[in-house]
Amino acid sequence: MKISNYFLAFLTTFLLYSATVSAQTIGISVGEADYDGEADDDSLTIAASFSISESLSFELSYNDLGEVSASGDGATITLGAETLDFLIVGLFPINEKVNLFGKVGVSMWELDVELTDGFTTLSGEEDGTDLTYATGLEIAINDNLSGNVQWQRVQAELDGEDVDVDKISLGLSFDL
């Protein structure tokens, strides 16, 4: 998909740039993506961020939101989604090792759709850019490693219909 290519280009640039600037972080998280309370699947996120102060940073993340299916009336519809998110992140320290965080930004999403009725298969792709926001808790494990738990919502509009995807995840972040 196009989104993963954009993220790969950004990540390469980010890693090359990180040699010249301080306070960069890369992270990975796994969790569950819930599509409007109807269906869910495993999710994977890879993120890169850089700090502009102790409490504010910018983040770019790639999210594979899995694939979900629904059947009825002899047909099956399958949806697979991925996003590329540009976020502003605010950190709110609780103590030396624990931070609350909030994120807000835009999500460039891509949705693959497949409809099968037993005889024919139709497939297509939709994409768009919509609001995303998140909140969570980060705990420092040591000077360069932290763990986090996060809830995120992507508010997508698909053909005039609101489709919310909620993601709960556990992750690790590494300071470069």
C-alpha cells in the first residue's frame, strides 16, 4: 500500500537526521483495533518522534489496523485498514518515571474493501484524511527505554458515514 511506502521514506530520513539532533524516539506497539464496536483485529504501530521541549513533541506513526469480515445474505465483506498519522504530543509528568500523554493530529487512512458473494469478488480501495487523537500512560524502564499503554481513535468519514476505529495498545519506545 502507498501509506507504508511513505512511512518507510520518512523513517529512513528520520534515522539519518537523528544523528544530528537530540531527543528522537522510535517505538513499536501491538494491540487491538475495534471498528465501530462491530468487529476487531490485531493492530501494529511503528512510530518515530522528535521533541521540541520536555513536554512537547511531534510524532509520525504507521498503523496496520488489521482486517475484519462480516457475513450475511450469502455475501462476505472484508475490510483492511492502515493509517499514517501526523501528531502533536503533549507530556504531563506525574513523577520522575511516569507521564500521562495526549496526542492530536491528522490520520491519512487507506481502506481495502473486498465483497464476495460466492460467485464473484469485487474489490476496491478508499482513502482519506481525518482527525485522530489519543491518550495514554508512559512509564520509564531505564534512561533509554519506556513502556506505554495507549488508547487512540481515528475518526474517518467513508461515503458520508462516520466510521470510528478505536485502538488499545501496549508499546515500547527507545530513545536514540
